[in-house]
Amino acid sequence: MSDEQLVGIVYNACFGGFGLSDQAIARYAEIKGVHPDSIYHRDIPRNDPALVQVLEELKQQASSSLSNLVVTYLPKGTRYRITEYDGLEEVETPDSIRWEVA
């Protein structure tokens, strides 16, 4: 599958909660052409290509002190949701959920 057919999704892979470092917010603002003070990290769509770029460039330096942000790639058009327990997130797709049948 080519890179054009994949979409990056950013999520937090540890307990603590989703958060961006100051360096990541500054880089995201630079890519978007906005002032860093205008960015609230929880308003950024997790599939935003600029956010994915920040994670690819900064790696672990993109994470806040309470997070471990990673990128997973899904085929374009895949339905997904991010679930969370105590800040630990998972990316679920219809195929990854164990369904019960009534």
C-alpha cells in the first residue's frame, strides 16, 4: 500500500493523557502559519497531517512529560475511534473490536 493510501493517527500510548511539548506546539504553529498561543492541543484533529508531521519530525520530543505520543497508520477511508482509560489511548477500528452477537 502506498503512503498516499495511508492516514496517520496520533494517540497517547501511556497512562497520563494526550499532550504536546512546547517544542511540538511551536512546530505545529509554524507549519499551520499561526501563533502558538492560538493552539489548544485538544482541539487538533488526531489525523491532522501537520500533527502527524510534527510527530514524525520530533519523535519523542513531541510528547509532553505525561504522554508518549505515537502515530499509527490506517488505510484511507478506515473508520476509527480513539478510546481512553486514565489517559492511555487506543485506536480502534471496526475490525479490531470484538463484537458479541445477540
